[in-house]
Amino acid sequence: MTSPNNPRRRRGAGAPAKPVARKPGGVRRSQLVTTYGVGSMIAIDNESFIVAGIDSWDVSEAPVVFERRLTHILGVDSFRLPPAPDPDRGTGGVVVHRFPEFYSCPKCKALQPFFKFNSDKGKARCDDCAEDLVPSRFVIACNHGHIEDFPYWKWVHRGVAREAGKCGGNLSLHADGSTASLRSVVVRCDCGVPEASMEGAFRSKALRDLGIRCEGRRPWLKGAVTDICDQPPRAMQRGSSSAWHPIMSSALSIPPWGEGLYALVEQHKLVGAPEEYIRFYFKDRAGLLAKLKASVEDVIKVVQAFEESESTSDEGDVPTLRPGSRLRQDEYEALVRGRPEMHVAEYQPFVCETPDGDLASICELGLRDSMLVKRLREVRVLSSFVRGDEPTEADADQRHAQLSNKEHPEWLPAMEVSGEGVFLRLDHARLAEWESHPAVIRRSERVRANHLALLRERGSSQKDKNGKAVESHVTPRLLLLHTLAHSLINEWSLDAGYPASALRERLYASGDMAGMLLYTATSDSAGSLGGIVAQGEPDKLALTLRAALARAEWCSNDPLCMEAEASGAGSVNMAACHACLLLPETSCEHLNGFLDRAMLIGDQAGTIPGFFTPLR
């Protein structure tokens, strides 16, 4: 019998078992879109899994999420909430596969694929030692989204001319804990080759120097054919944030879509239905129309409007990467126009009204007006994901990993959230004068140049999918609006009692747009309690804005923060750091980039005029 302390292990017979569908613990539906989406790794007890593609999900009872404009942009028929597990029926809806395959035993130190440990079904335990196994800490991935186990055998046999796996030895993993560095993590093979620590495994050229190439594997897609990939793989920690970046798209439900009869037609799946069917359908459902004070003829006209919208073309912009898309323009116009409450809440997800107070108190500060968004609905969609570097506008299509084996899926996972917010616009005359100042232009051009350099470094081509050259969207207006949004969110998190992670920004900074929507939104009614709307009343807003600007005048890292030539990931910030402006990434559209306090209050030398400099 093999000794429990001997790394030579008893090998299980046969090939590894097929992946077993597992319930991903206590993961919420929203997390299956934002945090633990398709292709991400999730730890459950002492095991690790990767969330499988959407073509393996059981969505037979998953609710449909309606957002007409966004389905057109993303080229799908519909969105669906991730399926919820059903304990009574024993179904989980969302499938996960075991990944990484390699596990180690903390007692006997064996390092090998999971199936060789002969664990009992439903457990991850060493059969010899009766110890819980530990999934591999390390994986390798490339910029095209492929991922696989770390090549431990090749790493420890580097420099030894042997065919992979043919040495006859068994691997073991030792971590003495003497230091916090990777030097204390050692891989051994009992064939006699020298042991190798994991130190240096994360160097950019470490795997390439060993001749290790990306095998094009996609373990989240069952039966997927391996891709031919020319991207160099790199080592990552299994729980690293760089192992999975979601590509999220979002849209606000604005009139007429998602409201009144438009919402009724979508919810009852009447889009494309013939007139005869519509008349028959409402023969015994007159009460539905009575709520909206409408007739069957009105429904028929709305169905025709849906059909006409199908024939209209859109720019095809993904909202998160194209802030100036037509979708954003429509939202901006709806926010400026406003919308009083006209229907029951079920059929009117968007209510936007002017405040009761006098706007003079905020107009003298440089704002044009404010709007109280008392009810809003946002749809957030997971359209793809990337690994390694964060996504940029210059990313090639190959970077965006597929969510299913189908190149063009019929649906995408999404979540809908309800909330409230405040919409602010800057004074156009004052803005035009400020953003044309030579010193302001020079300062913003430095951020723009750094952004362009980042695009060239990360983009495999300098053209988007429409054949247009990829350009930086950095302007003085964007820097100003984005910095102001962060300052107000920080101030509201103190005044209104909301954590900063519960607040979000939505910027409108291109063309003739010069505004921002600051809002809170959750998947339940907690996002509509009135705390944020109250902050939008002119007198209260004026006090908040003055306090935010006073706080922005000084950072605990000054003068280093204010005098920084560049800061942040990609060097796309200037006077911004964790002590003054940075927010949780869930709150920021631009991953804490394109920020500069000098755009608000000027620099300390007085050479850069801030938009709000007269208030100092």
C-alpha cells in the first residue's frame, strides 16, 4: 500500500470523468452577470470551477428581460435573467465545470489532476490521506481569452530534454511558508530533476522561453474545438482580477420603449403578431387596456411601430465603449425633456421631473439645471469577456471571448435594476469659454496622448469593426464631467448615507451633450427610497457642490497628487488618487480613468483655470 506521505500516488483507472453539473453555491443572479459570469472561476468550499457557456444553461423558466434598443445594438433576439436553482427539482440552471484540473494534497504534497486522487463523489479529498484537496493556485491565459492549467511538468523539467509526462515520476507541491514570495512555493518531481520554485513564473517571457504556447483551450465551452492562437500565454493567480474582465453593455429604459403600451406589447409577446390575433387576445383581457386607458387599435399601432423599428439601422456601438453612441444621445434627450408620472409603476419605469426649488442657486455655480429622476430602470448585459489587459476601444474582435459555442447566440444573460438619480447639466456658455482656454487644452492633450499610446499598445489594429480609425475620446469636457461626478459621489456617500459602491455615474460628454446622471440602482425596491432624489433639490445641491469643491482643493497626497504628470492605470489620470477621487470600480464607467482635479479647481500655481475656479 502506498504511504500517505509518499508523493508517488495510486493512479485512478480510466480517463477523467466528464464534467458534472454543480450548483454555484450562494451566488446571486446578478453576480452571474457581473462577477461570476461565463468563463469566470468560482471557488466553492475547497474546490474551483469555471462557469459554463450559456448554451448549457437551463433557461426554460428564466424570465425574459426586455430592452428593445439594446437587443438591436448587440444583435440578439432577447435577454434573459440567469436561471435560479430549484432545490425541489434538483436542478441548478447554471452549469459549472471543474477548473483548474490540477489539485494538491496538503499532507502528502501530491500534485496531479483531480481524477487521480480517487475522491468520493461530491467530495474533493485525498483518498490516501483523507485530507481536503487544494485547487491549483496558478493558471495560464492569453489575451484572446483562452485559459488552461499551469504546465507544472514543463516548469520543473525545464532544460531537460524529455518528452512531456514520460519521465515516470510524480509531481509534488511544497510551500513551507518561510516567505510570502513565490520562492517558497516549490514544485518537485521524484524522477530526480532539480526542484523548481514558482519564482519567475509571472515574468512576461518566462513561458515563451520554455517554448510553451497557447493551446487555444476554452474549458467553459463543452466540446469546443481548440482555436489556433498566436498569443503568448502568461501565468496568473486563479483568483486574480485580470483572469476575467466582463464586457458589459447597459441602457436606460426611456420613453416610449418599455413604457405604457410598448411595455404591454413586449411583456405579452405581441411583437409581430397579426391584427386578428391581437383582437382575439384582448377579447377577454380588456382590464389590461383599461389600466392604460387604451384600445385594441392603440395596441395595433404600437405593434406596427415595433415592426418599423426593426427596419431602422443603428450604429451598432457597444454603449460601454462608445459613450457618444446614438443610444446615449437618446437617453440624454429624454433626461433633458423629462417625463412626469402618467402610468402605474408597472408600465412606466422612467419618471423624470424638474425640482420645485429655484435653480438660481446652482446656476450661479456653473450648472444649467438639474432633473430629479424619481424612477429609472437599467438593463445590464454581459456580452463577452476578456482576460489579461483591461478592455479598450482598440481591442480586436479576437480578444472578446464567446459566451457559447454559437458565434451569434440568440440571447444574452442580463439583469434589470430599478433606482433613482439626479441628472445635471453644465452651463453651455461658461463651458464653451472654459474648454477653449489654451492651458486647459494643453493639459487635456497630455491625457489624450497617453490614452492614444495605450490604444496603440493594446490594440492589434487601429480600426474598429466599422473600418473607422480608433481615436481617443478624451476631451476637456469629459475630464471635467467625470471628475465632477466622482467628487459628488464621494460627497453624497457622506451626506446621504449611501456607500460609494452603491452609487453609479452615467456620462454624456460628446457632441452637444454636457451632462451626467448620478444614480443608485439595485435589483429590488431598495434603489428607490428617495435619498438620492432629495440631493437634487437646488438648495441642497448647491451646498453639496460647494462642499465637494472645497474637498477637492486639497488631497492628503498633495503636492505630489496635483503635480503628477500622469497617474493611474495606463497613465490616463493626472491629479487623481485614492485619497481624493478614485471610486469602487463598480461605480465608474471608465475604470477610474480620465480624472483630473485641476479641471475643477485649477492647479496650485494658478496656471490652469478650473471650471469652478471663481468659487475658490
